[in-house]
Amino acid sequence: MSVAEAPRRRTRVPLPGDVQRPFEVYVNGVEQQEGVDFVVRDGALLFERALVREKVGKGRWTSMVLGIAGSYGKDDSVDVAYRVGGESRVAARLPLESIDS
């Protein structure tokens, strides 16, 4: 009897076109290390774990604005700090693409 493995959930994060090495990657404000936490492939960061952005509906958003409820869902943020022509830049809250493998 064989047990089917659940598909691994990975996350692809496309890099902005002007990002050049060296750059720094942060997930939820914590610096990530290339080769340990992610790899760079085809102009994107590839994480071997699922990163998700909380989807807040109209009712939940209204209750948060009115102070009735807070937001406790998982809401990952990937930011990249880099330099272009001597100017520091930060690409914040980059889009997350879920990949099943």
C-alpha cells in the first residue's frame, strides 16, 4: 500500500525589471538568505514554502475599519531592497504566485 504525498506548495515572486544584484530580500521584515530561504530563477524569487496574502472581504474590512475586529489572518509580505545608479530602492509587497508541485 502506498501513501500519496501531498503536493509541495511553493511560491514564486516576480522581481521588478530594474532589480540588479546585489539585493536583499525580506519576508515579513526578516532578511532571507539566497540558497537557504529562496533561489533566483528566471527573473523571480522561488521559495520552497507557501507564502500567502490575506484576502479581506467587504464585511471583514468594514469591521476592521470600525474597530469591531482585527486582522489575524496570515498575510505574508515580500520586499526587495536594491540599488539602481547609486539610488536605493525598495520594492514592497511584491505579488505572490502559488506553485503546486
